[in-house]
Amino acid sequence: MSRALSVSLALLVAILGFGCASAPELTPQAQTSIQSLLSSVNKVSAQFDSAADALANVRDAWNTDPDAAIGAFSRELMALETAVGGATAPGDARPLSQWDGILKSVLDSQTANATPEQKRALESAFRGAQSQLSRLRDSFAPNYNRMIELGAKLRESPSGATVEALLPELRRAVADSKNVSSRFNSFGDALGALID
């Protein structure tokens, strides 16, 4: 191999290596914070799925046993409201807003003493998780609010006739919940990638 070709290849490898710097491994404390966040995400996600399943049961059992189905949905919705409340920062109206603060805090702690290259790599890695959280919230908030509205209507008049009148809304909420569940999974995957 000619000297010019070898220098060119070495230069290319150096340029590509600089452009593709991977984020440094997170400190043990940062990994613990992300694992705790992931646990919180999984709990809220599981409770959301339980509420969505209970809502689907209201939709499906409206003419056989609406009282039992409405009661089960009301219990699951209350548990979801509690879980969401625990993941929402005090004074912030956005559901799940506490998770933004955790991500920002961990990123800030990791970039405080990082080199400029490490800082860029860390910011890029965290940007993926922050983007997934934003997408999750964009799909979660309207579906969650619809569930709360449906819960209020069903508690106000718990009957098969009420359920029958709400069937189009119930169908839409149940269908939309599948997208929300997928967004929870994507956000969880993005968090997992930060600690793998």
C-alpha cells in the first residue's frame, strides 16, 4: 500500500472516529437514577394498560354486566391517576413531567465534568430519550384525559344505556391506547439504551 493511501485511510478513520464518538458510560449513581426512572415508567405503563383493558371490557360488556365492568374501570382509573400523579412534578400541569426533570438532572450531572466531545455524545444519547418522552406525552395526555372524562360520565350514570351512548368514544379511546402503550415501550427502550 502506498504511503499516500495509508495516510488517507488513517485520516479517514480519525475523522469517522471523531464524528461517531459514543457517549461515555454513566456513573453508577446516574445508572441508578435511570434504572429508578425506568421502574417508574414500567409501573405507570402497566397501570395504563390495566386501565385500557378495563375500558375495553366496559366497551365489550356493556349489554351483559355493565355495573361490574364500570366498577373495575373506575378502580383501574383511580390507580392510574395515582401513578400519574406520582410521575408529575408539583405545580406542573403536564402529565409525567417529573420524568423530564430526572433526565435533565442526570444529563447535567454527567456533562458537568465532561470533555466537549463527551458532552456532545451524552447530549445526543439523552436527546433520543427526551424525544421519546415528548412523543409519549403527546399521545398519552389526550388519551388519559379522555379516560378521565369517560370515567366521570360512567360514574355519573353507570348503566348499559350510558355505555351504549358512549360506544364511539370508548372505541376511540381503546384504539388510541394501543399507540400510547407502544410509546411507553419506546421510551423504556430509550432509557434502557442509556444504561446498556
